[in-house]
Amino acid sequence: MEQGTKYSVIVVCLNAGQRLCDTVKSILGQTYRNFEVVIKDGGSTDGSVEALASAYQDSRLHVHRLKDNGIYDAMNQAVKLAAGTYFLFLNAGDSFYDEHVLERITDEIKHKKADIIYGNLYHKALDTIIYAAPEINDFTCYRNVPCHQTCFYHRTLFDKRGYLPKYTVRADYEHFLWCYYKRKAAICYVPEVIASYEGGGYSETKENRKRSARQHREIVVHYMGKKKADFYRLVMLLTLAPLRSAIAGNAYLSGVYNGIKTAIYKDRSKR
């Protein structure tokens, strides 16, 4: 009999090609075995779902082919089909950082009472580890919350509501702020690299970056108020946030930048 925390690793996809099999392979290869893989496919026609079914016959793999109205609607559908205690969302093309991630996270859960447990991210395209802030506060929420590939959500955080699909690029960000400000979720950082991120995703196109900025503004004003949101925007400008973002996204400079950021985070966590 399987013991310990059960995880639902959720992958939503549409015509993902070989990337879908690569992602599922990294999940099924975990040394910790008490999990399920929930595939929510939006109606792929490229043969990727058929290839997955041919490659893997595993009772923990559950494929659901349902029409949806976009990525966040697909995530909401998947949540309703999931049976785990904690949910983690991976995109097709992403993977676990190594085969021991769930084993290490389970050890952390034994000692921590948390609604959200999050860690760090390896960015494949930049070949660097992006370290998350070790503390969630107002400024962290304004600046940059952990990405969904590194967050394990307790299922109760989706009981009352899921993602709001009207935020076509920022619904996962909005949901994190809702968990923090409205649900008063206990959120805990662990110094582990959780996932390898493919890069170049849906939110990174030029048009979606514009949408992201507009949606970010609406969300932070809603949760923090206009006065505080304006203050943090000024802080970001004065600390050259656009320049720092460009450096962080540069393949040659990102390693140095993230090394400095990590040292700062470690110093803060010791205080």
C-alpha cells in the first residue's frame, strides 16, 4: 500500500508533440511513488496523446480529452479531476529537476504545516537556477511570486474557487495573491530546485507581455490598493527593475545576476 502524501501533477496541453512525453517521463521517473499524473488535453490533433498512450501504460497516468476555453480554464478542469492532497502544475516541455524532487518535498511536508510549499526553478534556455524569494510579503507579491511550476498547492486552496480565466496571462499570479491575502494561506519556502522550465512559454510573447503588464496592474491595485501599488511601482523604477530584468534574461549574464540575488536572499534568511 502506498504511504504518505499523494500528489497530483497536472499537465494541460494542446498539440504539444514530443514535449508531452518528455514531461510525463520526468514525472513517472520520480523515486517517490505516491502520485498521479493528470493530463488535460484540449483536443490535440498532432498525435501527441496517442503517442503518450503508446509509450506509457501506467495506472497513475490519467488522460482527459476535453474542450476548454484556454489554459486557465483547462487548469480548472484538471483540478476537478485530481485526487491528490497537493497539486503541482507543469507545462508540456517542463520537467522535474531530478528524480528525487517529490521525495525531498515529502520530507519537508512532514516537518512543515503549509498550504503552499515552493522552491527554485532551473531555466533551461538560460542554463541557470532562478532562486525564489525566501519570504512572501507585500513587495514580493508585487514584484515576483514563485512560478506555478515550483508551487505545491494544498487542494483546499481550490475548493472555493480556481483560476480566473479573464486574466488570460496572469490568472496564476492572481490566484497566488488571493491565497495569500484572502485565504491567509501558510506559505513555506524550501531551498530545493523543483522544476526545469523550458522557457519561451505562452506568457512570454510580445503581445502577452503587454497584456501581462495591464493585468498585473489591475490585480495589485485590487489586492494592495492604488497607493501601495503606486509606491512599489516607484520603488521598482528607482531600483532599475527593467534593466535588471533584461540582465536576468540574458544567457551570458543571468548566472552572475542570479548568483548575486541568491547571496542576498541567503543573507536575509539568516537575519
